[in-house]
Amino acid sequence: MNTNIQNIQAFKFNYDVSLQKITLAISFPCKIQVTLKRGTQKIESQQFDLENGAAKMEQLLNLQTNLYLDLENKTFLEKKATFTILIITPKGQKVAGTCQIDLAHYARNKITNKQESLKLEKCPDKNALFTFNIATSIVGQVEFDNMSMSSVASKAQNEYLTHEDVKKSQHSRNPSQNNLQLESEYKSPLKEASDTTTQSLSSKSTNQKNTSQLKEVQKQQENQNIQPVNGYHKEDDKLQKQFEIMKKQIEEYQNEKITFQKKIEFLQKSLTESEEKKNELLKEKQESIKQINNLNEILRNQSNGDEGLKKQCQNYEKQLQEKQKIIEKKEQLIQELNHQVQKFQDQIDQTQQQLNQKTEYMKTIQDLQSQITVLKKTSSQDDPKLKQKVEEQAAIILKQQSQIEQMKQETNDLIRTRVNEVYTQQLTKIEELETTNNQLRISLTKSEQNERLILEKKSLMEELETKNKQIAKLQTDLKNALDQSQTMDMLSNELVKSKQKLGDLYNRAMEIGVYEKLLQY
């Protein structure tokens, strides 16, 4: 959309930006720096400490720039300035976020002093705020004589966004123009070529009018029999030189076009490679997320069982304590049994001694029996009373012998019974202890499985973090590629402008060819 330079006035404004505060949710301490950029101007602040998610700043940034006033619409054209917030750590610096302001907004609304709190864009913290105060004052009007007219037209054209098209001024020409008017019209073709950058939409209609005007002049010369002027030959030489200059410019534009196309192809190739890498990393990330989800599901199921397992462990601990008490009681019982066994052993020893004594006594009885037998043989005519006493003594001896054998058998039976009872009790205790140990071993095995699952989850989380870092790096590369793509778009726009210039030069060349035909007449 073209803007007439005659309807534009430039004014220089001064902006004093007082930095106040930044709130940013970052857990680690670091430094914060603010940069203000407008066009080629870039102003950096000093570094401030960010603690507990906030940084207090006290610094003034000064910026002066030109604003363009559209006299027809009576408003200032939009002019953007960008704040960039940088995080500075020992490893380097990183962009935390950006925000933009329209400098023309303050002039348009006659705002001289205002406090702003803007949310940061492209920031991981969606609630991050940047607070500052901006004071606006006008320095004065800028005269176009002190500036490049083409640069003013270019800047005004780029900043003209929301206004209607300016009406193109058209100058009617009299068909009865003389030869001097034609000469002045063709004296400055380069100047007209530069003006076509702001009047490209009306160039074709102008060329058609110039062609019709040349035909009318030709008819007038034929009707009035005007003789050709010698000055036209000189003018023809000038136009020929200008044509050569334009031809060189066309060649330069074509070379620039080839260079731009190569740059565009290179950027497109880089962008394609970045997209492929991004897709591969996204696939790997999705696979890692699936693995982590599966592991989380296992851990959730395991955690649900962990509570029951903890209760089981507590029950096992209680059982172990009870078993320990039982073991202590059993040890006491074993000690008592050992004591009793010792008593039985002492009794056995005593009984054995008694048996030995009985044996000796039996030997004595046998000796007596043998003596009695001898006496029976030697004295068959003994007193009947003595014989009766001998038989009674023999019966007593046999009875004592029977009692001794019975006591020996009872003692052996008692010892076997008590030993079997003690052995059975100890065997039962040992089996109970082995059962308790097996249950504890199973509990420890489940705990080890839980620890192994936790370690696997930690390993997968570290792997996912590595993938996220790779994706972040790829996103940075993609952003750079997009920036290059924007550069490519700018080059494409310049290429379009160059094509327009080529078209204008071609039209000029056509006009020169028409003029040469006119000279032949």
C-alpha cells in the first residue's frame, strides 16, 4: 500500500524507560538482563539478581526515534519496540521471554507518563510479568531535507499498516506540449525509476499515457511539418547511456536473484533436515513416554500392593517378636530339660551304683547258695528249721533280684520317654523357625523387586530428560531455521521488488525504443 511522502511528517520523540520489577517462576538463583531494541538501536541494562522468583530493578533506559504522522488520517504510524528478558547463568545466557510495545501509541494518545505491566511471550511461565514506567516527550520536527528522501519513503511505507490507500496524484498533460516539454520529460529517467518504488501500482498507466503522448507529438510534428532538432541527437546519446546503465542494473538484479534462490534452497534444505530430526526425536519421546506410563502403571499396582506388604511386614515383625519370645521361652525350657536330663543322668548313675551294689550282693547270695548247696549235700540230716530258713532266704533273694530287674526296666523306659518328648519339642520349634525365616525371605524378595522397579523408573526418567533436552535443542534449531525462513521471505520480497524494477526498466527500454522510432521520422 503506497503512501505519498507529501502527506507524511516526521517527529523525533524521546522515551525514558524506568525498569522496576520482573516476576518469573525460576527455582534456582540467577541473573536477569533486559534489552530494548528498536530497528538497529539496541540498549542493554545491567544484570540484576533473581531471587525467590522476583528481580527488583532500578535503571533508566533512554531511546530516541522518529515517528511518522499521516496528515491525511491525522494519526501516527505504528512503530514497534521489543523488550527481551535474558537469564544469565555460569553456563551461558538464555531468552526467558519477550514483549512488545507500540511507541506511536503514547504519542497518538498524548501519554507523557505511564506504568506498564506486560506478560512475557515465548516464556515457560505463563504468569511472568515485566513492570516498567515509560515517560514520553517530543524533541521536535525532523525536516526531510536533512534525511534521505528514499529512506523516509521506505520507512513510512513499512510502518503504514492500518490506513487507507492514499489517492494517487495524476497530472494531466496537454497534447499540444512542445519539444522542450518532451525533452524535460526524458531528461531524468533514473529519477523516475527511483520514484516507481512508491508508485508501482500506477507505473503501467503512466507508461501508456507517455506512449499516447509520444504518438500525439508525432502527429503534431507531421501536421505542422516541424523539423527535427539537433538537440535530439544529443538527447539520444544520453538516453543510450542511460539504457546501458539500466541494462547493467538488470544484470545485477538477475545475479542477486540467482544468489537469493541459492540461499532459499539452502534454507529449505536445512528446514527439511530439522523437521526430520524433530520427527525422529518426537517418536523416541513418545516411545519413552509409553515405557514410563507402563512403568508407572506397574508402580501404581505395586504401590497398591506395597501398603498390604507393609502391613504384612508389620505383622511379620510382630510375629517375629512373638517368635522371639517363644524362642526365649523354649531356650529356658531346653535349659530346664537339660537340667532334668542331668538329674536323670545323676539318678541313672545312682541306680547304676545301686545295681552294682545289688550285683555284688547277688554274688554274695550266690556264694551263700553254693555254700547252702554244699551244706545240703554234706548234711542230709540237717535240722528242718534250718532248711526252711535257707529256703526263705533264697525266696527273698529271688524277690530282690526281680525288683532290681523291674526297677532297671522302668528307669530305662522313663529315660526314653523324656528324651523323646524333648526331641519332639525341639523339632517342632525348629520347623516353626524355618517357616518364619521362609516368610521373611519372601518379604525381602518383594522389597528387592520394588527397589529394582524404582531404579528402572529413575533410569527411564533420566532418559526422558535427555530426550527433552534434545527436543529443546532441536526446537532452538527449528526456531533458527524459522528465523532463516523469515530472512528468506525478506529476500523473496526484495526479489519481487527487483522484478518490479526489472519491469520498470523494461518499460523504460520500450519507451526508449519508441523514442528512437520517433527520431527516425
